[in-house]
Amino acid sequence: MSTAEATLDHTKRREHSILAFFATSLASRGLGIGCQFLQVPIALHFLGNEAFGLWVTLSSMGFILSYSDFGIGLGVQNQVAEALGRRDELRARQVFATGLVFLLGVMCVLLALLVPTCLVANVSSLLHIADPHVAASARAAIMVVAVVWCMNVPLGLGQRVAYGAQLGWAHNAAATCSQVLMLLATAVGAWLKVSMTTFFVLTFTVSMIVNLAFLLYLLRRLGWLNIRPSDFHRTYLRELSGLGIFFFFQQIATMVLFTMPPLILSATIGAAAVTPFNLAQRVLNLFTVVTNAILLPIWPAYAEAKAQSDWHWIRRTLLRSLLVVFVAAVIPMFLVAPFLPKLILWWTRAAAQLPSLSLIWLLVVWNALTVIQQPFGYFLAGLSKVRRATIYSVLSTITALTAIFLLIPRFHVNALPLGLIIGFVPFIFVGNIIETIAILRAALRGQEIPDASPGAPLPEIEGAGTD
């Protein structure tokens, strides 16, 4: 096979993987939303308000602990994609083994910290649990959830390896199984009227079991079940750490950027002021679900294409992704904006305060800017070339939070999107676009690519920036 034919074959397989990833991602997200929609009333009716609140609160631990791998998982994803793009399966396996050993160590440290804390701390008092029955079961329930989420830290590598190996569709299938099984576990637990602790065990261990089964399936498919201690390499760990730390810092900065503004608003004006902001943002988040499903498979595809120096495909894909973002998200957002108050009125059955038109339009602009930036963020992430983008993210977070704090006395709830726009545009939005243009120009001219240090785009937060 000639070089041109080999390149064409790689391109076809890459684009086939992206389409399969996109199709299964939409299906998985749709089924996941449906399962959660059915699961909530079952759990609420069975547990009661207070135990249900504890159940939901502990569910958020998964989001927090997803940052406890210090970005190593994302580093493994990129390096596996590049190694497989060069047909270097040995390096890909050794990178995975090195990341797995590190995350097993992280799991042990987390267990050593969380388990004694759960045993010693007065969790009922800390969480202000009033119901004596719920208080009596809270410690054991929290212990179960803590152990499950700690074990999910290394098991989460299955998702990263699947993405790096262009098998994201398989992970979407596993995620769908997890959602369906969790719904069944919720229904069975409520039907059998099990204890609160048993209910937590049934519902939370599903994800761990599915993650373990999926990781074993993936390793069998890739032929990596015969991993040996010699596959661990300190050199690879240093490379993953150097790559992962930028992912980690930008993840933390972005998490702060998208979680602190409502807290600032609640603390300065009152919790009621957060409601119209949150309702409008939830509706606009629906548009980012589609764009995230489209763009997520492109990340590892960029890494694989970079390993083959297929820069023309990379540029073409970047331009196509920008077009898709405008058609699937930006234009629909502006079309829906005038009808948003009526949609929220119908959705909440007139039970909530409606957002003002000024707040709606500011949120539309803010969300449009975030989704327009997404293709550039994924481009930089896939190429591991965004050291400066991490600095932009930190500066953006500091600027946005400062602006929100200063603008609230005058603009009230409108200060949130205004401050976010002020912090986002000069740093992340403009900075990532400039970095992308510089890298593409250098690569297409055969020059050394600038910013050779690794980094990350906005992480997967619904409505925040990337999926």
C-alpha cells in the first residue's frame, strides 16, 4: 500500500470512529436523561426528602473526585492516541500501565484519608440531618459511597483508553448500561423496601461494576491483559505528570469559574436571585449537549492525526467543527432566546421567578462565546499544546470572579453573565484562537510547532464549555 493510500485509509477509519462515537454519544445521553428522569421520583418517594437529599449530595462526589487523578487520565488518553497513531502498541500499553499504577496509588491515599474521616466525623451533625433514622444510617451509607468513588478513580482509565484507541462508542455503550442498571437497582431497592444503606450500595456500586467490566473488556480487546510490572516506566510517569498537571490546573480553574458565581450571588443578594439565572442556563445547556457530543470524539482523533502529521485533515476538521457549532448551537440559541420566558413558565408551571430579557440575552451571548471557543479548546487539547491556555484559564477565572463581585451592587443578577464575559473574552476566547492559528500555520509550513508543553481545554461540564 502506498503512502497516499495508507493516509487515506487512516482518514477513513478515523472519521468512521468519530461518526460512531457521535451517534452512540447522542443515544447514550438521551437514554441517560430518560433514566434519570424516571429514577428521581422512584428514589424520592422511597427515601423521603432528607435521605434523597443525602443521596443526591453524595452523587456529586463523583464530580469532585474526577479531578483527583491530577489530569493523569487525560494525559494517558492523549499519549495512547499518539502511540497507536504511530502503531506503537507497546508504548501505548506501557503508558496505560504507568497511569494505572499511579492511579491505584491515588486510590489508596484517598481511601486512607476518607475512610477514617467517615469513621470519626459526626456526619449527621455536619450535614444537618434531622431524621433519626436517616442519621443512624448516614455514616455507613457515606462510607459505601466513598469506597466506591475511590475505586472508580483507577477504573476510570477505561474511558480514557477507549477514547485514545478511537473506541469511544464502546464507552458510550458501557455508560448507557450503567444508567439503565442504576435505574433498575433503584426500582428493585424501592420494591423490596431495603434499608437505606443497602439502597445506597445497590445504586452506587453499579457504576464501579460496569467500569471494572468495561476496563477488562477493553484490555482483552486490545490484548493488554498480560500487563507486567516491567511495563511501568518512571520516564512515562514524568511525561504524564508534566502533561497532566496542566489538565489538572485548568480543570480546577474552570470548575471554580462555573461554580463560584451562583455562590457569590447567593451570598450577596440571596439564594432566590440564583433561580432565574439557573433556569435560563439549564435551558441553554441543552444546546451544548449536542455540540459536546459532536466535538468530544474529535479530541483523541486530533492526537492520532498529529502522530501521522495529517495536518490538512486537522485543519479541515477544525473548520468543519466551527461550522457545526454555529449551526447546532449558536444560531438556535439566538432563535430560542425570545421564547425563553414562555418556555420556563410552561416548564415550572409558573412556580418560579422568570429571568429578565436582559439576563436572557446576556446568557445567550455568554453561552455562544463558550461554544464557539470549544473547537479551539479541543484542538489544543488533542495536540497537548496549551501551556499558555492554562495561564489564560487562571487569569480568566480571577478576572471574571472579580468583575462579578464588583458589578453585583449595580447590575444584580446580570452581573453574573457580564462578569463571565469580561473574564472569558480576553483570555480563554481570544487566547485559544491565537494559539490555534499559530500552531496550524507553523505545522502547515513544516516549522517547529510553538508551545510544545501540554495543557487542556475546558473540561466536561454541562453548559460550561466542553463536554
